[in-house]
Amino acid sequence: MKKARMILDRHKEMKTEKQPWLNLYQLLGEYIMTRKQHFTSNVNPGEMQNDKIFDDTAPNAVHLMAASLIGALWPNGPKTFQISMPFGLEREVGDTEECKQYYQFVTKRMAEFMDNPKAGLVTSLEEYMLDQGAFGISGIGTFEQDDPEVPVIYKAVDAKNVTIDEGPNGFVDTVYIEKEFTLRQAVVEYGYDALSKARQEAYEKGDFKCKVKVLHAIQPRIERDPFGFGNADMPYASIHIDVENEKILRESGYTEMPVNVTRFWKAMGEKYGRSPGMNALPSILEANAIREATILAVEKNLDPPLIVLDDGSLGGGTINTSAGAINVFSVSGRLGSMGAKPVEPMLIVGELQSSYARLTELMEIIKNHFFQDRLMDLNNETRMTLGEANIRNNLRGQTLNTIYTRQITELFVPMIERTFNILLRKGFLGVIKGSVEEMMLLDEGIIPIYIPDAIADRMLKGQEVYKITFVSPAIRIMQTEELTGIQQTLQTAVEVAGVKPEILDNIDMDYIIKRVAELTGAPRETIVSAEVVQKFRKARAEQQQAMMEAEAQRQGSETARNMGQAVQHVSQAQGGQKGAA
């Protein structure tokens, strides 16, 4: 009870710190992320939530931005990254075929589980990126579960239900997530025995639909035994609390931070993020105001207010202005010396072109706040050469480098690392020879995949055992300069080699071909390991040596034959001379 109270008190403090953001989030929800408007008010299911929208440029722009960023950072799903040998291991054992095959197996195995529709990664990424554009803060949780087909699942964390705190390094290390269950769902999730007595009594009475508010607290576990075993000594604590009854429903732990929260941008001294939607908000509000005014103006032009002269009377004092209507007037007095009409429009709205021009300008500004000018530049009005187009694309991409880098660093890398660790612990990425996991698999009649000894040794020492290489348009844009530099260097070397062939001795062709394959996103299978290359070269050298020896033998035998023939001719010649004498 004391631990639960301490966590709830801290949660209250964190919510107080978040409170100033809620009005801003509510406004962003009303005009951008229309299905998330529940920050300062409650929304009933099925209730219309876009009735304040007159211009839908912003909702469309945030969806296009989210789709474009996912397409740039994660275009082929889990096939967007590759697991490969770290520099330290390659320096120790070299680029062996055994290690190469193992890392290829790991990459495919991870992609298989992450790409499973039941894992929920695709839908979580969509929700995550939409919240990044609108609110500037969101995250994805990577959670382990006891299902051999779906051992890892992914869940999006949004700005509404999460409160955060930072560690000394400025990264998010504490995440509190608010959840709401029905009583039946709480029993399924946590078990009947974990509930408080009040909840158990309600369940016995059949009150299955009563709501249970649960706080899931994930935070560093300061007081722990670093050499201990079990959930209670893991670096990160995971505690589920029944908020109303202050009852801990479940307590466990994580080896690494399971929820990665990213801030799109971040101001100094703030914990919560800033978003493109916040920057675009003034233009969004103005566009909505102009759009609303324009709608009213067009409506007045189409159906203007009327003037009815006092000396014209109608039946019942009502004018029917519908199409094809007939109104009968009884004019009892004079209509005036100027021949005034008994009914005429009171006013006509002035020109609307300036409003349309400003609205068009605002729509373009809003789209550019969400990077459509750089993420989705489909303008084909200007004719360009291929070189000009490449330069333009490179410049556009380079302006997005910081955005790409933050997303990769704060979300994708830790998400992949945690997925690797979960699958490794469960034995899906191979086992160490002589381990308990190997014996269990052999007892079940399963031939295990073995982790190479060099990699297993580094695992046991807690050293780095892999590196993550991304294969995506975003990475290719970020690495364009390096690729261009390599190409220009090779071109220059080839040109100079025509005059000075030994200049090619400066070029490490083995490194260049591997690096170019990485920069262009070629599959790992394209390049064989250094071990295989050495075998090929050794076999080729032996073959060339054998050919040279054969050629030498052929030439030697031919020389001997020629010499024998020469001796024979000399002997014959000498014999002939003697006979003649």
C-alpha cells in the first residue's frame, strides 16, 4: 500500500507538471487530430468531433506527413534494417562466413516476428507518427509475451494517457500510462486474486462493466541488487496499480526500457515535445476563419437578405424565397416616384478573390509546416536535367536529416535492440553450445541453431555483439555525400591510372565494394564474407600457379625436345661427313 501511494503521489505531481499543455493539446486535437479531442473534456463514443473544422488542410497534411515519414524511415517494414557484425568483433576474428550466415539468420528471424500482423507494429507506427505531427510527443512499447508465434507485441503510447520524466541525460526514463478496464477485462488481465476485496465483491455481484482505472508505472529501479536474479532486481520496475483502491495488481520488471517516448522537437527546460502542428496553428486558425467567412459570404450571395417595402403586403407577412416560388403582392400605397420594387436584395457581398488568394496562400503554408514541400514534392512544372533533379532531391533530403536522426535514435534503434534481446532470451536467435536451452531443444527433438563461439563469448562478457544498419530512403539521403565522394574518388583514380597505373595501389577495393553496397541498400547476401573471398583468391592463385607450372613444364619439355632434335641433326650431319670421307 505504501509503495502504491508513493507512485500515485508522484503521478499526481507529474500530471500537475503536464497540466499547462492540455489546453494546447485540446486545440491541436480540434483542428488537426480530430479524433483525439479528449484532453480537457470527455467525448462520447460516436460523437461528431470535426464540427469546428471549416478548412481540412491540416488534418490531411498531418496524415500525409505521417505516411511520408514512415515511408522514408521504415519503407519495407522490418526488412528496413540489417543486423551485422560490429567493428570490434570483425577486428578480433575477421569477416568469417560462419558469423556472416548467423547475422543473416538473425535479420530474417527478427523480420519474421516483427512483420507478423498480430504483433501490431504497423498500426502502432501509424498512431505514433500521427501524434508526432500533431502533439510532438508519442511512443511505442515493445512488450514480451508467452506466445511462440507472437513473442513480441508493439503498442502505441499517446499524448493523452502518458506522463513522463527525464533522467540526468535528458532522455525519458520514466513513463506512467493510464489505462481503463472493465471489471471483466481486469480479471482476465490480472486475475481474480490480484484484485482488491471491493473489486472481488463487485465481480461476485456480476457488475462486470464497472470501470477500473489502472496506472502502469515504468521507472528505473534504484534500490535493487545488480547481481540478483528475478523481476524484483531488474533495472526497470513495472508496477500496475488500481488507482481507486491503491492496490498493486502486478509488479515485475524489465531488463531494458520497454517504452520508447520520442519528442519531435524539444525546447530547453521542457520535458514534453513541440510539434509541426504547433508551428502551423496560427495559419490553421486563420484559414478556418477565412473559410468560414467565405462560406457565409457565398451563402449571402446565393440567398441574400431581402428588403420589403412597407406599402407592399403579403399574405401572412411571409416571403417564400425557394426556387420556383410564387408570392402574390397586394400594393395598396405608392411604391415611390422612382418605381421601387416591392421586394429586392438588401446587399450583395463584395469581391471574394482576395479571400481565395489568401486562403490558397495559407493552405500552402500549412502544408509546408508539415514538410510536404520536402517529403512529397511532386511539382513537375520545371524541366530539369537528371543532375539538377538529384541535387534538388539531395538538398531537400538534407534539410530533413535532423528529423530523421531523432526518430532513428530515440525510437527505431532502441525498439530493435529490445526486440533482439527478447528474441535472444527466448532462444529464437540461436543457443550457446552446452547451454540449458540447447539441452531443452535436443530433448524435444529440435536441432538448435548455434550462436558462433566468437559471438557467444562476447555475449557472456557483456560486450557489443551486433550493429544495426538501416536500409531506407532516409538513410540513403543522409549518406549521399559519402557515396558521392567514393564515386568521385574512384573516377579520378581510374582517370589518373591511364597515366600512372600504380596510383590504384592507394584504393582498397574490398572495403569500397562493401561500403557501396551498404550505402546503396544492397542485400547482405550480395557480398560474400572475407573468408570466402580468401578461399576464392587462394583457389584462383593455386589454379594460376598450376597453370604456370604446367606452362613451364610444357616449355621445358618443348625445349628439351628441340635440343634433342638439334643434337640428332648435328650427329646425322657429322655421320654423313665421315661417310663421305
